[in-house]
Amino acid sequence: MLQKRIDAAYLDKIEEKITEDFWKYQSDKCLQEKEKLTIKLVAHQKTDTSYMQNVDIVLELATKAYDLFMRRQDSRDRRKLVNLLFSNSTFDGKTLHFTLQKPFDTILECSKDGKWGG
């Protein structure tokens, strides 16, 4: 859209509908706006990429948590994994009671009822 405005202004300049100075001013203004928008777009694309990478990591952890836990020999590593996934864990001698941390609680609920994405 900005490029169309620049092109239209250039045609007006060629047809002498606007002065050279006015065309230069408007052209520079549009190019600066185009540059600002390009910078914002790149920033959003980087954010989207980072967000998607984080989603991939969380989903991978959610699907592989059991295997990761079982492969860990060091109890400190196991505790880190448990603390990452759960909060308010208690054991009454027979049963382990727990609350999943976010977003793992949401992943579990979505997998139960099949309602992904709202």
C-alpha cells in the first residue's frame, strides 16, 4: 500500500501535479514508514518463531515426560522434572496427589476432551 502511494506520487511528480520538493518529502515520509513497518514485521516474525519453538519444547516434554523420568538415574534430575511438571504434590502413604503446572494442566485437559485451541 505504501509502495502504491509512492508510485502514485511519482506519477503526479512526472505529470507536474506536485512539486519536486513535495514529492521528495512525501516519498521520504513513506519510505521511513515502510522501514518502520518492516522492522516491526521482522520483530513479530522472530517472536512468532520463538513462541512456536517454546510450544514445541513444551509439547515434546509433555509427551516424553515419563520416558525422561524413567531414564534419569540421578534423583536430583528426577526432582527437577517433577518440580517442572507438578505443584502441591503430596503422598499419603498409598496415593500420590498432585496438581499439574501450567501449561501442562491445559494440555492434559485438552487431550481428555479433544478441545484444542479454545
